[in-house]
Amino acid sequence: MFHTPKSFTPWICQEECRQALLSTRRLAGTMPAKALVVMASGCGKTAAAAFDVQNFFKTKPHARFLCLCDQNHVLLQNMKTFHAILGGAAADYGFYHGGEKKRHAKYLFATFQSVLNNLEGFRPDEYDYIFIDEGHHSQANTYRSVIEHFIPRFLLAMTATPDRSDTKDIRDMFGDPVYSLELPEAIAKGYLTPIEYRLLTDEVVEFGKIKNPYVLTVAQLNRRIFVPRRDKEIVRIIAAKTAHITTPRMIVFCNSITHAEKFARHIDGALTVHSGQKMAEQERRISMFENHKVSTLVTVDKFNEGVDLPDVNIVVFLRLTSSRTVFFQQLGRGLRKSDNKKSLLALDFAGNCERLRMVSKVQREVAAWAAQSDRTSGGADSGEVRVFSGGQFLFSEQIMDILAFYDKARFTTDGGYTRDILISLLQAEARSLGRTPSSDDIIEASKAGRTASITAYRDHFGSLTAALVEAGLCSLPVSFSRSDLIKQLQDEAVLLGRSPRWNDICAAAAEKRAAPVSRFQTEFGPWNKALEAAGLSSNRNATYSSADLIAQLKDSKLRLGRVPTSKDFGLSSNDGITASTSAFLRVFGTWNDGLRQAGMVPMRVRHDERALLLQLKQEATRLGRTPCRQDIVIASSAGRTASPATYVTRFGSVNDALIAAGFKPSRRSRPRRDKDVLILQLKREAELLGKRPSVRDMDSAASIGRAASGTTYRAHFGSFNNALIEAGFLPPNEG
């Protein structure tokens, strides 16, 4: 029998999980095997994995283990759990992330990004057992490429929330779960802390004022019923509902950073934790909470996953999400069993019908599992209060009335489809197609009887696009509003645990979680302005690791089509796209040392005359003609030649240098520009800028050799506006 630390979940669910994994390995025989485990937050996923690794290593004492996830603090928690269960010398354990790279540790705990940046240094068969925490992220491009690189003897992915917010299904990678214990079942079976869930909906209008709910949409019903409370009133209610708790340990979930900061000021001693703060400051505040120096943390989706705070005994919901995944993640923060608490009090200031309906559905699922397990301990027949071994959900008569109104609000058309059914039909069609369905796809599917009609989706959601978004299929509107973009930035900040950077949104856009980065630049201008509009902290003073800076160098090379210069980064840092050159100097010492670590060392330019003339000859051979000044500007940016200024210094002028090299430059040593090339340059510049380029933009591009100048366009097209028209853009007076 293994030793189980007191803070871990009761043995039963871990033992069930371990037996399921053993069965999977036996079926796999000697071939490489993989397994997916779904286990509710608070049920000890990491401990279950550690027990399985312990069993695996019994017959393979020299095997090596790799744990992969996306956050350093999760790795730290995982290492503590594994060390507590596996034991052994501290030297056997090591991290592989931006701050430490103990490459050859027997038990290695690594971030996906750090491994990806050095993937060629890892042998595919280097690890016998690989454990992927928060496995629902596995389908993301970065994660998947790392996972597919390795060929372990056993691969285990664990998650509490297997369903992603897009059409990608992690079951395609790992198969169906070999063990599943979702939150309603875990609550009903008493594996988690007993819960007292209170829905607080006191301030609503009199239902008699609603004459006919059948003619209202859900949005209209929400506006008629719910009256927003002021923060001070919410704080008063929280104080009244928690007065009986002698040692409160509370997490409050807010809608935005601005709201969190404002709300925290009303609670004595409360601290905020959100992506607008530096990671070190977030960790400091969490540590203060863990050490009982503060009793309340106010956050914005920061604790959705990967945070282990078992002493939390109060969870307050001010964020009105209808996402079941987010709801389970946040509620799970307080459900971990601990010797320091007897129950969890959840205070839900529900402000819309969808939230009430979702919680009601969870309550029914818990009741069903309790009945199935023959563990129901009571409950009123009216449904107002139902009690289970895992706790109780308190629904007032008023809430039951609201739900009755909700069911009447334009939800009885087109065959009686509910929103949940409509969403599941969309998701099934997306899986069948392998992509997000279009309106034409839905029309065809409805004719074949696979989905409801377009009309049904419009009646229930307002539009098919709104239905797709609610279904998590990320069919984002072609025309993004300012509020859409702000929400995308905030969502990405939650995912990353910090303010998103320019290249983060590029990656999110590639995965269809966000609009193209050019759309943000068009709407907000400099990147830091976009962050400011979203209530997020500027990246100007962000702390960057060497891996971050190397990634930025590589991204800039792709964006510019050449090796970036320090001047490029000076310009892009002003817009918040990259770190500043001073950040590179602090980390690497010199600009060239940073380039070397990124594998982009430009040729060292020697300034003796013979070497300078040889560079000109080599450039002429490469071009197939005599180079001009503009060619040398471009070549020097790429590190192939010295700068034009160097040639002027050594030879008097660029033409004199060309003559010394044996060329006969014309008085006007410039290449002929083809109109098609000029139009292509305009379009490329528009993509880089995210807007229609101006004369000034083209002059700036010309100064670094990326494009022709505005003068060149006027010479070839008669005017710059004519060039814009031929390139397919509207001129300024029409755009």
C-alpha cells in the first residue's frame, strides 16, 4: 500500500484510476501505449499520476520520466507531489523552463515552450513515461509538435476539462478516457469537500410586470428580470453570508481587471491577482494567501487551472459565465479536501438566466449520481432544497420561477430544440466536417435531419454566428467590433497568465481564437494601446526570459524577411510588439550575442578596403548586375556588406567604391522598378502594418531597404493614389 499524504484525495478514486491505467498497459503489451484520464478538479490528478509512475518504475528502476505542462508554478506543485509520493534524492528531480534547465534529471518537469525551443536536443525515445498535465491543451500547435516528437513507453494525459473551445478533440490524440470522474459525480460520491451552493438573486423585478414571456428573447428577459447590484452591496451580502466562518479563505472571480481592482478596495486586506501584474508579483500575492497573511484574493480567471490552494473555503462568483468548463474550473478551486476546512461556501451572484439554468443542470446531475450511488440523504419534494452527501444547492422559489420564465422565452419553436441540443448538434456537425460549419453546411445538414434549421439557430441565438461562438467553435465574425477585440485580448491574457504580446495573438489567430493581429493594429494603433483598452498592463516594462527574446527574434525575422537589426526592435518596441533593445542587452550583453543564440549571426563586416571591395563583387554576382546604393542598404541590413556610410567613409562615395571594385556605375545607380513589383511591395507593407500604407509608411520602408519610396511610386504611377488604386486599395479620400 502506498503512503498517501493527508492533503490528497481519498484513496478510492486514485486506486480506481491506477487500476484503469494498469489495465490499459496490460492490453498494450510491449508496444508504446497512451491513455487519457478525466478527473475533476480537486480529486488529486497529479497524485494519481505519481502513484502510477511509482508502480511503473518498480520493474524499471533506470527509467526516466518527463512531466509537461505550460506554467512554471504548476510544474513546482507537480514536483512537490511526485517527490512526496516517489521519494528519492532531491538531485533526481529537475526543472526545464526559462529559469532552470536541469536537462538530465531522472524526473524532469518541463514547460512545452522550453522543450519546443530545444526540441532537436531531445531524443524521441529519451523518456520511458511522459505525463501531460492539463491535457486539454494538447491539440494546440505548440503542444502537439512536442508530444508527437517523443515516443515513450507510456504516455498519460490528464485533465479535468476535456472539451476544448474549438473543433479539435483531444480524444483524437489519446483515445477515449480510460478513467473518468467528472465534477457532479465526484461531488455526489463525497470525494470532494462538501459544498453549500447559494444562488443570490434577491434584486429582481416583480414577475407580474412581465405580461407575456413567450414573446421575449432570453436577452430581453435578462434585462427585464435582473437588476445590477453595486459593489458595496455585494460586499455587505458576502459579509453577512460568511459571518459564521471563523477563518475565511476566499477567492472572488471578477469580470475584468478594472472590476477586480475596484472591487478589492471594498474588502479589507484583499489582494488582486491578475495578468496585468508581473508574474513575480502574482506569485508573491499567492504566497501571502497560502501563508495566511491575507484572507481574500480577487482575480480574473487567473485560477481557472493549475493552482493548488486546498484551504479555500469560500468562492464568490461575480463573473457571469455560461461556460460549463470555466464554471467547473473555478468551482474546483475550493473543492480540494483539506484538514483545515469542513465545507465550501459558494456564493453565486447570478445575473442572467443562462447561469441559473446551467447551475440547475449541474444540481440535477449531482442528484442523479447521488441517487445512482444510493447516497441521497434528503431533499424537499418541491426541489427548493436538495441535500446530498457532497453538500447542498440552495434554490429559492424565486429562482424556480425565473427558470420557468426562461423555458418560455422563445424556446419552443422548430421541433422543441433546446439551446444545449442545438449546440451539441453544431459540435457534432463540426466534428463530422473537420471544420467549423458554414450556413450552407447547416442548411444541407438540416435537410438530412442532422441539425436544426438556420431559423432555429436565429430564433435561439440571434444568428448562426452567435450560436457557433457559444458552441465554442470559434467561428469569429468577419467584422470584429472593438469589444470583440478587447474580449479576445482578455481571454488570451487568462490563458497565458500575463498580458498577451504581438506574437501571442499571431499564434491565437492561427488557431482561430482571435482576429488577425493586423485588425488590432488598425483598431488601436500601437500594441500597448490595445492592451490599455483591454485593461491589461503594458508590455513595455515586462520581464522577458532569454527564450522569450529568442522567440521574438525568430518571429521578427519571419515578419521582416531578413535578420532583424537593433533599429527594427527600437521601432517595434515603441508599438509594444517586441521587447526593447535594452532588454536584449540586459539578457545577452550585446545585440550580436542575442542573434547568435537565436542562430542568426550576421556576417562580421571587416572594414579594410580589400574586404569591402570583395563584398561589393559578391553582391554583384548575387544580383547579376552592378549594385546600387539601395542594394547595399538591403545587403548591409542582412549582414552581407558594410553600410553605405562605411563605403563613403573609406572611398569618398558609393560610386567611387564601385569604380574601385571594377564596376562602371551610371550616374543614377538605381535598379529599374517593375510596376508589378511595386504593387507587391505595397500589398506586403499593408499586411505588415495592418492598414493601407501611406507615403510616409513607404518612405520609412524604403529607408531600411524593404520597399521603394513614395517618389518612386509617383514616378511610375503618376501619383501615390493611383498606385494604391492599382494595388486594390481605396485612396485616402475614399477609404
